[in-house]
Amino acid sequence: MKHTPYPDASTMRLLPWTSTGGKPCYVVGDGTGYVSRKADEVESIQLDMADELLGHATDLLADGEATGPQVRFLADRLTESLHQVQRIAESRGSRLEAVLSRSAPPQSQSQSQS
């Protein structure tokens, strides 16, 4: 999992889109604002599209008459989808890690040195 270089990354969420220059976008907050809700919607759409694409891939690859260009097009779409799903997993993993670290009981000095 990638970590952000920002000091309070526990309140930051990696968004499922990038800037026009391809750089990651983040939102800071408690996850209940407008941008967070839009990010949830986009992630849901991306995951649904990935599921549909997998179904299409299964059908196309089972077809003994699929052409090279069709398979290459499928590979391109699968690659795009996998990038999106990876970004969603990274975002959710970071948020889960932040929640778990906030809810974990603090370690005593003697435990942390053992």
C-alpha cells in the first residue's frame, strides 16, 4: 500500500480520479461531504463496470472466433479497469488502516521495546 507524504493522512481520502495532469487527488474530511459522496458514486460505477467487463471477457475468450483486435481491445479495457480497481483498493485500504490505528489501544513503553 502506498502512503501519502502528508502529515495528517488519516483524514485524507484518495479519490477515484486524477487531476488533468494525472496527479492523485485527495479530499480531507470525515467522509460525509459532497466530494466524498461523489467519490463513493464513482467508485461504485467503476466496480460495476469492472464486473461487466469481466463478464464480457469471459464470453469473448470463450468464443473461438475472437479476433486479435478484439482481444487487444479487451486487454486495453481490462488494464484501465484494473488501474481503477487498484486505486479503489488503495484508497479503502488507507482509510481502513487509519481507522484501525485510531482505535488501537496505545502500547506501553515495555510492550513496544519487546
